[in-house]
Amino acid sequence: LLTIQLENYKLRHKSAETDKPNAFDLVNPVNSFTFVLESEAEKNTWINAIQEVLQKSTEPITDLCIIQVDKGEKVPLGYYPILSTYYGHTGNVNADAGGRAIFICYEKGGVDEDNNPKK
């Protein structure tokens, strides 16, 4: 299973790594991934899904919270926990101290108390 945090990547519709027609690249300054699909339709499905995620990643972070997992606190609805860093380190901000597991959660977009989009 390959997991890629897409916020730092750009989508290249035509691969620079291969001349195969159903290929595309995901690139950033450190890594690049080339995907070669069976058909143009499959390639378009993947590209559309990735574009949707990339568009969502440009929404501003509108709120932060901290949860203590070992106290039974749950990730609030609409928030995303930071479980690991870009380089694969744990997202537990208290890991090196040996104390309770503490994670930062963030909300992207979201609405205010009047149900208006946050800015």
C-alpha cells in the first residue's frame, strides 16, 4: 500500500518519465511518482480523483485542536489528525517525552457558529 500526502505534489498529466500514453506523474522537489494505467479512462479517473484531493488541500486551515488519545479523546467531526510527519515521524507531539499520546488535529474549510463558510 502506497500512501502519498498530496499537499506537496503537483500533477503532470503527461509523464516526463515515460512516453506511454496512459501515464502521468506526481512530482515535488524531493520525489516523483510515475503512474502507468491500463486505459485512458482509468488514467482520467485517477487524475480526477487526485485533482479533487489537491483542490481540497488548498482550502485554508481554519481551526486547530489537541487530543489526548490515551484519555479516550476522539478526533472532532470535520477535523483531521496529524498522525505522522511528511518524513514519516510520529505525529505524537509528546512521543519523545514519554508522556501521554498527544496529537494535533486541524479543520480545513469548515463553517462558523452561524453556518457560514470560515475564511
